[in-house]
Amino acid sequence: MKHIQKKTSVFFGVWILLFSVGCTKDFEEINQNPNFPEQAASELLLPGVMRQMAYNWGNQGWEEGFTVVQYGARLQFTSGDRYNWSPTNNPYFDAYDSMRDIENVIRDNKDNPDGQNYYGVALVIKSWIYSYLTDAYGDVPYTDAIRGLSDDNITPTFTPQQEIYDGMLADLKMANTLLTDANNISGDIVYGGDVLKWRKFANSLRLRLLMRISDVDQAKATTGMNEIANDLATYPIFESNADNAALQWNSDNPQPKYDTRSGSFDEVRLSLTLETRLKELNDRRLIVYAQPTSASEKGIYSDNLDDYVGMPNSLDDAKALSYSPTGNPEQSGSNYISRLGVLLTCRACDVENASPTASQTIIMDFAELQFILAEASERGFISTGDAGQYYVNGIRASFAYYTDRIVAGGWNEIATDLQSFDLDGYIAQADVVYAGSTVEKLEKVALQKWIGLFYTGFEAWSDWRRTGMPEIVPGADAANGGVVPVRFQYPNEVKSTNEANYEAAVSRQGADGLNTKLWWDVD
């Protein structure tokens, strides 16, 4: 029996050898599996990238994005709020995972006359992802980052942040040129194939990045800003909230906090900083950003802002759990601290009121753009438009956006309150009206921009690192020497698998610590 098996095996092996030699010419064609194509269509790659990165951006907004700039404070598991940060994989690995697909879209469409819109959109998304990534860590693989796709380079060099910014700004300018109305885009879950809105996003994002570098390379920043501001026909920008770069979730893919456990949602509460600043201005956005305390028994809305109560940031676990806003130990704990707003409520927290779709994940919006233009005008970076009008436009756009989202959620009492709010009176009050010295005006712009950037990834943190405004005061139990972190640490896997290039980046940039400033952070 063994002898027969041996003969059969030899015969079969020789047959395979002869067959392979005779068919070498058509080997690649024969071995392509039609059910698993080696090249995915761009319209199939784009939605996955958009969804993955928007979800990551939203989750990051919930964590460091909320606590480091003190929109929210930690009631439990307070290490993140205390700046006791460890090396983090996010957004590092999600970003490079998405970049593989984006680079495939670029490769497939760069030289295809019929694919220029896909090429342009891919450049915009690439620039946003890299801005998110480099503003978290500093120097990251950029120039060599995609060579694993072509030449198996799995240990890419780290590109200096200045060069990354040069690349992003060039790509965004090119994207504006590539995107035309000649044909639309399929698979676009941000703008539904509207090419003009992608151009507006490209140029608005370019203004964000130009403002980011304005203190370290003012000449480049002002030249780029004026190129856009002086020729809006060539370089269109956001004109209203309808142009916002925001991902609209659906029931199959709900807003990032919708499926969160109740306990996880309840760990983050309203910060005393946000409470104080909004109450000082009688700012009704507080009823959107937070909920009344459980002790008030008002549900998701109260017309009395006193029912919205925050807690200090950077408390240790024991102090956070026992914190009492009144100082009365019998009135301490979660029942006396406001949850964050109903827009973000998880289903497990409130089955009746939670919405999977009312909250959008904002990547960049019209209000932010207006505050950028207000600052640019006030500082003399651009000569077009009026700083005060840009500023007022930003405030009005923020209120309008949140009113629309509350209406979309069907929370009628909150909607009625916002719709009846005297916004003109709000803007006219001394602490809001656009008046005073240049320094005072810029402080007002920074404060209103901070309020408006609520849950926009960690964009408010990036803006604070650039300007130092509005002030962040670390709490009593803050780690990191009581200093607000200014960057993330590289993932441990990067240190162990790409050690030489990691060490070169650290040698050039500075220690891989939380207090090493990024290239543009010269405040």
C-alpha cells in the first residue's frame, strides 16, 4: 500500500512540475481570483476610510479632546484627566491603516483622466489624516510611509513636521485644482458626491493649517491665507453650516457614543471650567453640552442653568467620586454632577432619549473657519473682510448648528429654548461684544472658538497649544509635574519595530515625552 502511495505521489509531483513549467506565461492571469480582486474600486475604499477615521476622531474627542481642554472631567478612572498618559496607539495605527486605502485610491487615479475627482478627494482626506496624526505626535513617517506597498519597506523614516506641513498644504492646493464638476464621486458619505463642497473643505482646511503655523512661519501663513481670501472664486471656502465637513451617522452606523456602556459614558462629566465660562456669559449652549443633574429631577432639560453642575478636572479617583459641588458630603457623587449632553447620550443610559443620528462627528465646520478668519483679520494676516463680522458669524453659526441638531433629535423643550434665546443680546454683552484692545479681541475670539469646538476631535487642544488661550489650569491632583501635555508619546510597538528611525526622530525633535513641544508650538 505504501509503495502504491509513493508512486502516486511521485506521479502527481511530476505532473504539477510539468504543468507549472508549461503555464508560466499565463501564471498571473490564471491565479487571479475573481471573487477577491487585488485592486478595490475607489468608491468602495473611501467610505470605509471616512467612517473609520471619523469614528476615531470622535472617540479621541471624548477622551483627551474633552478632558485636556476641560470641556469634561473624569468622575472615574481619572488617570487620563490627571495627565497620567501612557504611549498610545491612537490615532497612530488607525491613521496608517486608513492611509493604505487612501494611497491605493491615489495610485489608481493619479494618472487616470476620469479619476481626478477621486484623486482630489483622496488628497484632502490624506491631508486631514496626517494633520491629525502629526499634531498628536510631531514627526511621523510621511515621505516613506507608503513604501511598504511598493518595496516592502516596513521601517520608514520619520519626516520632520515642517516638511509634513509643506506636503499637506501643497496637496490641499492641488486638490482644489483637481476637483472639478465634470463628474461626481460615488461612495462619498461626507458630501454625497458634491465636488464643490470638497473644494471648500480643501481650502478651509488649508486655512486651519496655515493658521497653525502662523507663529513659526508667518510669511508662508500670510501668503497662503491671502491667496485664498483674495480669490474665493478660485479657492472657495465654507459659506454656511451646509458646507461643514461632518459625518452624518445612521442607525446601522450610529454616533460613536450610542453603543457605549452606561458606566463608560458616565465616567466623563461636565467640567467646572465649561460650566463656569458658559454661565458667566449666560450661554444657552450649556443646555446642549450638558444635562441637568440627576438630583434636580429635571430629566434632560431645565430652563434654570443652576441645574447644570460641573466638577473640577484632574482629581484623583477617590476625590472625584466623593466630590460635592456644595461642600456637603451628603450631596456628593454622580447624582450631583451633570452628564454630558443628550446629543451624545448612550442608548444604555437613556433608551427613550438617546439618538443614533442627531449627533454628527465634526471634522471642521463653518464656525471654526469664521473664527480663523477673525483672528487672521485682527492680526493683519489678511486684508479682506471685517474681523468683527467674522467673529459674529462664528458665534451665530455655532448656535444655529446646535439648534438644528437638537431639532433633528426631537428634543423639543431644548429646541424651543435655543430658538427663543436672545442671541443679539448675547453678542452685545460686554464680555462678548467685539470691542477693546487687540489682545482683548483675540481673547474673545479664542474663547468663542473654544466653546464652538466642543467635540471636534482634539482641535481645541491643538488651538490651545498654539495660542495658550483660553487658559487651562491643571487640577489639584494633576500628574506630569502639574503641566498640561502638549503631545502624545509614540506607541511602544513603533519603538520596538522601527527603533533606529524612532531614535533619529527623538534626537531631532526632542524627548519622547508629554512636554516636548511640536514644531509649530512656540507659544
